[in-house]
Amino acid sequence: MQIDHAYFHQLCIYILYGCIAFVIFILIERLVYYGLLTLREKKINQAIRDHALAEAVEPTAFGDDELSRAFSEYMAAQKEAGVTRARVEDLSSALFLRVDSKVQARLWILDTIVTAAPLLGLLGTILGIMDTFNALSSGGISDPAAVSRGIAEALIATAIGIGTALLGLVAHNLLHRQADVIIDAFKSALLAATGADLSRPVRAPIAEPAAEALSSAPAE
């Protein structure tokens, strides 16, 4: 059975091009998603600082994303009658794992591309060199320069594979770092909101004229 090495050589290159496009798509999609989660975490932390958690029990109090829903579910659980601290801690662990899996989604694809791209490029190079040698052995190529060009074209697959792996590695490390920051901030928010008094109203600042009147009023 005769194998068309040139065809599979080009196929490896096309797959690598597809991997590059996939890496860029995941990088853009995750950066946009992480930016949204960062804004949600700022709203949550602001609510914690302002003691404005009375509305946090609503499922979409901060947004319609996994992180916001998980935090609202955590606050609603604390409001349930007879809830124990062990139940709250178990729920916080479950929510942490759920949010972590959502935030880390699709990063494994980048890790796979980083590992597979150089190997795929090397495979394409081997197939390209085999095609060149087969043509040489069959007497189809008599010009040494043509042989050199064939080997150079075969090495393109290795270069593309290494470039794809480098791009995937940078994207993976960048996104992994952003994901760790978001997860750590979510965990801190859960810890800060543990045992929060949901019935406590937001403290409105005293207006300056009223504050001056109180300070100037004579003591009885």
C-alpha cells in the first residue's frame, strides 16, 4: 500500500494552522469572560464592604454568571432557618469547586495543544523528508538544490509546530494566572461573607449639615 507522504505532510500543517486559530479564539474568549468575572467580583466586594448583602440572596443580584449565582446561593443558604456552620462550610467548598471548574474550562485544550503541536510538526517534517527521499530514490529528482528545497519545505512543519506550542504556552500561562486570581478573590469573598448579618441595613452617610447640627447642639 502506497502512502501519500506529501498529502499527510500538508495535512499536519493544516491541523497546526487550525490549532493556532483555536488558541487565539480561546485566548480572546477567556479574557473577555475573565474581565466580566472581575467586574462581578468588584461588585460583590463592594457590597461586602458596604454591608449591603440583604439583596445578595437573589440569584441574579450581581449578574447572570456562575460566580454571581454561586455567591448568591451561598448567601441564601446562610439565611435559611436552622442552618449549621458545617452545612455552610460544605456548601462553600462545593461552590468553590463548581466555580473553579467553570473558570478553568477549556484551559486543558491549550495544555494539550502545547504538548501535541511540536510532535505534530515533527511528524509533518518526517513525512515531508520521506516524500523527498522517495522522489529521489525513484529518480524523479536529480538536482541537489531541489532536494534541499524539499527538506527545507519539510522543516516548515516543525517550525510551525514549535511556534504553535509557544503561542499556546503563553496563552495558557496568562489565562491560568488570571483564573487563579479570580478563584482566590472568590474564596476571599466567601470567607468575608461568612456569618454576615443579612438583615443589617446599609449605613447611609450622615449629611454634613446634619452632622454639624448634631455637633453644635448643646448637651442637656
